Amino acid sequence: MHVRWKHLAVGLAILPIVVLFATWIGFFNVGASSGHWRITEWFLHFAMRSAVRTYALAVDAPERLPDNGIPPAAGHFARGCATCHGAPGEPRSPAALAMLPRPPDLSAVVEQWEDAELFRIVKHGVRFTGMPAWPTQARDDEIWSMVAFLRKLPAMDAATYRLLAYRERPQPPMHAFRFEDALAECTRCHGTGGMGFSPLTPVLAGQKEAYLLESLNAYLEGRRPSGMMQLPVQSVDPGHLSALASHFAALKRNAVVQPLKDDRVGQGEQIAQHGRPAQKVPACLGCHQNSQRNPSYPRLDGQPEAFLAAQLKLFREGSRSGTPFSHLMEKAAEYLSDADIENVSAYFSSLPPED
Ligand code: HEC
Ligand code: HEC
Ligand code: HEC
């Protein structure tokens, strides 16, 4: 008996050396073409499902998914996800079908996951599978918009998807060398008139040119975190960014929303004009009146309310950067309450465009 234990111990001690040797001579086939062994496949799936389930327990899911973010999420899906997963009316590419594991057709599988689990997968990706993490880890709001989009996917037909993802134009190429292609990439989310297709997509029409260009460079260099904007700016030739900024700056800003006249607008106006010095909230109009005081201070009139509120929350939590002056805005938002954010957003969004 004593000798057997000894043999076992020696066997265990040399096992890693045998495995290392087998690896060195190339015993394990890493080719994707032959698939996994059944047991490996079962184990990987089991590990993935268990890890997602456990880590999702720490995710704080919102009560209602942000359906107003579905249009930009669809636009992002077309560039960042459909290449692997396919989309309604767009089958998976042969390259995706040859991956191991194969990226699933999401309309067939999303119903197996809870919202928090989908959030976890989309934010962090899945190791050893090719499923990438979201392009930025600095903010969660865009990922919830994507989860809202994924929820609609099983019932979505090809025409609805095409309209959401590409709007009135054909699918732009993966890399835009020509100016017209670069513009087509932007207008599928921002519209040919620059007015945007959702309450979470900013109006670009008539925005100050310097602000637009500085923002584009900030996205490109990763200083202003946004997964949804990072992909489009990286897909166009950098030489076109300044022409894109001047193109959108020259468009006319229309009134999109009926000016509201509720209490929030009045209270928002109060803060915009006077701030609340006791609580270190500055008067917004000091910087945001439509003068040319500083070309990097953006116009806010007529921006959608939900977009303004989302940006203010990002400034307040310290995850919104941009132009060289963004620290001023971070300071201005630091002491805003949730109610203040609602009120000032309602106020600026109700202002009729000035030109
Ligand atoms: C480079 C290819 C690739 C891209 C791009 C990609 N995925 Fe995936 N994705 C995968 C693969 C492969 C899996 C399978 C992982 C597994 O089986 O463990 C996967 C799994 C998933 C799952 C879990 C589905 C399931 O039941 O296994 C979701 C949800 C998902 N991806 C969403 C997305 C979204 C949303 C995007 C875009 C933001 C995206 N993926 C981009 C390759 C990709
Ligand atoms: C997938 C949809 C989508 C595409 C494509 C897209 N955008 Fe955007 N864009 C957005 C969203 C969503 C935001 C808000 C991002 C944030 O929170 O920072 C945004 C923000 C911006 C901003 C900042 C505006 C502001 O007021 O702060 C600029 C400038 C901009 N986009 C220009 C462009 C240009 C130019 C292109 C084409 C190269 C483009 N976008 C392509 C969705 C898109
Ligand atoms: C000291 C000047 C200053 C004051 C005061 C100020 N802002 Fe700003 N604000 C800026 C600058 C600069 C930016 C551009 C930040 C960037 O992208 O770098 C900005 C950006 C914003 C944005 C984002 C707009 C967009 O298109 O992305 C919102 C919303 C905003 N401000 C609202 C407010 C509100 C509400 C107040 C009052 C509570 C306020 N600001 C006070 C300077 C200021």
C-alpha cells in the first residue's frame, strides 16, 4: 500500500511535465475546423452560463429598459455586432460561421437570458470565444440601450431592422475613404438634416463647428467615452472629420419638440439664469447663451431632453470628457440634483432654435 501511494505521488508530480511535453510536440490540435470535443464544448458552455449568472447578480438593472435608445443601438449593432451574429434579413457571414464557437443568431437565443445577464455579456464579452467587450467600460447607459434593442430582436422583421440601422440609405462600407461614404455613415443615426433619429441622439444641425470637431477628435482618441460613437469615427478617414463638422454646423436647426410649458421648464429657467450659488450650482446661461463667447461651449437650445439629461448625469459622475474645457462643465454639474437635471433639460430642450 505504502509503495502504491508513492507511485501515485510520483505520477502526479510528473503529470504537468507530460502535459507540457505533449503541448510542445503539438499534440493538442488548436485548429477551429475540427470543432471541440463534446466534453470541452459542454464544459465551456457550462462555465460561461454559470459565470454570467453569478456575475449578473451584482448588476443593478433599471426598472424599465431605455426604449428611446433603440435606434442608435440598432445603428451600433449593424457595425459592431451583425458582422458576427447576423441580423434580421442579414444571415451570418461565412467567416462568422467558421468561428469556434460559432456566434449564435441572437434572435433565437436572447430570450434565454435575463436583462442583467445580457448586460453582463454585452459589457464584458466572453473570453476565449471572440465575443468582444463593449468598446468603453466607463459608462453603462449605452449598454442598456443595446439590451433594449436585443429584447426587440426576436420579433423584428428585416424591413424594420433596415430602417432602424441604415435609414434611407444603403449600408455604408466598413471603411469610408470618400467624403460621401463618411457622411452616409453619420446620417444613418444623425439624419441627413442633422436632427437625429432618437431622443438620445444629439442634434448636430447648427451646432458650433469647433465644438463638433473637438468632440469628434475626443471620441477618436478615446477621451470622450462612447461605444456608439467610437466605431463610426474610427471607420471614416480622419481627414474627413473637419469637413463633417463644418457640414453639420452649416445645417439649419429645426424645432423638434413642441415647446413645453410645465413647471419643470420654469424651474429649469431659474437655474439656467441664476444658478443656485449657495449649492455651488452656476448659472448655465453664463456659458451657454447663444453668443460666440467660446466656440467650444455648445448650443443646448432644442436638443432632445433625454440626451441633455443623460449628458448631465455623465458629467456629474465624472465619466464625460471632451473638449479642453470639459472640466468646467464637470464642475458645473457636480452639485445638480436629479430634479435639477430634469428641470434644466426640460428648459433647454423647450427653447426654440435661435437661427
Ligand atoms: C467577433 C465576433 C463577435 C462580435 C463582433 C460580437 N459577438 Fe456576441 N458572441 C460572439 C460569440 C463567438 C459568442 C458565443 C459565446 C459562447 O458561446 O460562449 C457570442 C455571444 C453573444 C451573446 C450570448 C448569446 C448566447 O446565448 O450564447 C450575446 C447576447 C452577444 N454575443 C451579443 C453581442 C452584441 C450585442 C454584440 C455587439 C455589441 C456582439 N455580440 C458582438 C461573437 C461576437
Ligand atoms: C450608431 C449611431 C451613430 C452613428 C453611426 C454616428 N453617431 Fe454621432 N452620436 C451618436 C450618439 C448616440 C451620440 C451621443 C454619444 C454620447 O453620449 O457621447 C453621438 C454624438 C455625436 C457628437 C457629439 C454631439 C454633442 O452634442 O455632444 C458628434 C459631434 C457626432 N455624434 C458626430 C457624428 C459623426 C460626424 C458621425 C459620422 C462619422 C456620427 N456621429 C455617427 C450616434 C451615432
Ligand atoms: C463655465 C462654463 C459652463 C457653465 C457655467 C455651464 N456649462 Fe455646460 N458646458 C460647458 C462646456 C465647455 C461644455 C462642453 C464640454 C465638452 O464636451 O468638452 C458644456 C457642455 C454641456 C452639455 C453637453 C452638451 C452636448 O451637446 O453634449 C450640457 C447638457 C450642459 N453643458 C449643460 C449645462 C447646464 C445645465 C449648466 C448649468 C447648470 C451648464 N451647462 C453650465 C461649459 C459650461
